[in-house]
Amino acid sequence: VSIGNICRSPIAEAVFRKLVTDEKVENKWMTDSAAVSDWNVGRYPDARALSCLRNHGIETAHKARQVTKDDFQTFDYILCMDESNLRDLKRKSNQVKDCKAKIELLGTYDPQKQLIIEDPYYGNEKDFETVYEQCVRCCKAFLEKSH
């Protein structure tokens, strides 16, 4: 989960989806990404995010959406990118009865201990590449832990 759901979280979603597909466990996972805010609802990911994924042989058809109450009751994990997302999600989850989801920073799984995945929106291609690499490391480690 990220603020606008067009850069970081669609990259993480696409990376995780490819990992579970490669490991042949995709039928065990329901993977999606969403935003804390409603800014970009319905929009495709940022062109730089798409081009970064494509460079690594990954396609995505994701369209931005906002986190819903159902998400907190349906998903086992809601993984987010930075502290402000974490704060907002925890606040939202307090308003939901039977919140099942464990809300965590995706970066807590990073073997290189990069806790925060910075928003690359105002950055360049290199920043998107950094996000991609962080997502790969974190998603791999998360998948191993939650197998």
C-alpha cells in the first residue's frame, strides 16, 4: 500500500505476483495493491513504474484503487511502504470490526535492512530501479517466511 498506488505498490504487487507464479504457489495467494488516498483511483501505474517492470520482464494490468474496509477483513497481510502509510492504515484498521490483516512495513522483511521504500515519483529511473530491487528482496524474504 502506498499513497497514490501508481508507483511503489504496483511494483511490489507485480513483483510478488511473479514470485508466487514462478514458485507455482499463485493459487495460495490473493495479491492486490491499493492506496491510502483516493487521488489516482482508476489510473494505470506511472509510466516509469511500468517501464521499470518491463525491463525486468514483468507486465501488470493494475489500476489504482483505494483501501477498503473489506481489505482489512479479507487479507492476512497489508504491507506498506513508509511510516505515514503505516500510521494511516493502523488508524483506518481501528475503525474496522474483525480486522484480520497484519499491517506491516514491507521493508521489515528486507535482508539489507532498508526499512522505508521511498516514493520515487519525483525521482528518476534510477529511483524506480531502487524501489524495484527493494521490492524483490522484501517480497522474496516475506514469501519464505510465510510459506
